[in-house]
Amino acid sequence: MIFNFKNTPINYNVVGDGPTMILLHGFLESSKMWDPLLPELSKNGKIITIDLPGMGKSGVVSEIHSMELMAKGVEAVLEHLQVSGATFIGHSMGGYVTLACAEMFPNRVGKMVLLNSSPVADSEERKLNRNRAIKIIDKNPRAFISMAIVNWAGEATREKFSKDLEHAKNNAYLFPVEGIKAALRGMRDRKDRTEILEEFPREKYMFLAEDDPIIPVQANIELAEKCGAKPIIASGGHLSIIENLAAVRAFLLSV
């Protein structure tokens, strides 16, 4: 289904009925990443998946897709669907958007799950890497996408899940280059929302992976405990939805 946000198509899907859960994908991903979970999750309630701007079948809104802009897009979809509140699950960049929603629209966010995600802003080194990535994308977007997705997986699981990683790459190859760059700029410029997570008054979780190269597990266990969020630890790398689907499914069914 399509909703127009700032004169731009935003693709979303709704399955099931009952208590609502919002699933927000990460960078170089789309709502399709959640497909393996939908049959079981939708037995327990209404599941809404959204292609964030510039990803999947959603259009490019701006040169910079800030976390605030994407949060406004999510809120507009929920307003359109007359959903007052929901459990938010955000993978990686989707977690950054979830935190922006918690700050900007606190009554919309019930429980919160940061899946392979963190409230911490980019370091200066990470910001420089984002800028380098934008230049690489201008020259060879397929090479960047392929390298990024493979590197996100844990070294021990890359070969085992090679077909799934190839599928993820083929999905991302279809995204508009300007949308990919807009997301990189948005992540580069995002603010630290550790205080937002710390002050969030309802149930909150950080689902972390032992070999995640993006969200270091030990540092984020400590961060979760500092913020009063429950850390959930699983094996694998940054792509838990691929590398440890069973653990993600079991956890989300329990939330």
C-alpha cells in the first residue's frame, strides 16, 4: 500500500489484527526483511512494516533523510492508519528512527526494541567513513552495497548465509542511489539519543549480537544497563534477522 508523505510515495504493509507492532528496517534494507517473521507475529496482533524513504519501494524525499524526517514519515503513516500507539522494533537505522519517534511522538511508542542498534551518535571517524561511502556510491554503488552487506555479517556466518546475503544485496541494488546517500547523510548527522533511551518510561530492550561489527556487544550491554534497557544477547553479526532468525522470532513473540 502507498501513502503520500511530502508528495512522495511511502510503501507500507499491514497484516493481522490486534495490538500493533511497527517493524522498521535498517540501512540498505526494506520491509521485505521482515517477511519471514510475519506469519507468526501476525497471529498475535497487527503488524505494520514500512519502507523508509529512499529504501524499498518508497521514494526519495530530500537530499538528507534525517532521523527526524523519517520519524515524521512513520508518524504520518500511523496517523493515516489511525494507530495511536504501538510496540516499535527498529533494526540498525530503524532503531535510530525509533528513538527519534520516542523523542518526537512519545505517546506513539509503547514498548521499544533496538535490534542491532544503539542510541549513540556517530563518532568523528564514523562520520568521515560516511562521507567516503557517499563518494564511493557515486562511482560504484553496487560495489559499495555488496561490500557493506557482506561486512555486516559475522565472519563465522558469512559462508553459511551466503544465499541470504546475496538476496539482500539484490534487493538493495534496486534502491535509488540518491536515497542511499540521503540515508548516509541522515545517519552521519544524527544526534545522540542516549538520554532519550534512558528516560523512556516503558519497556525497552537492546537485542545485541556477539560478533556485531557495527554495534559492539560489550559496550552496548553496559549502555543498555545504564539506560535501564534489558539486553538480549544472541550469536551472529549485525544481521540478526538473517544470522539468527530463530532467536529474533522467539524474542519478538515474547515481547
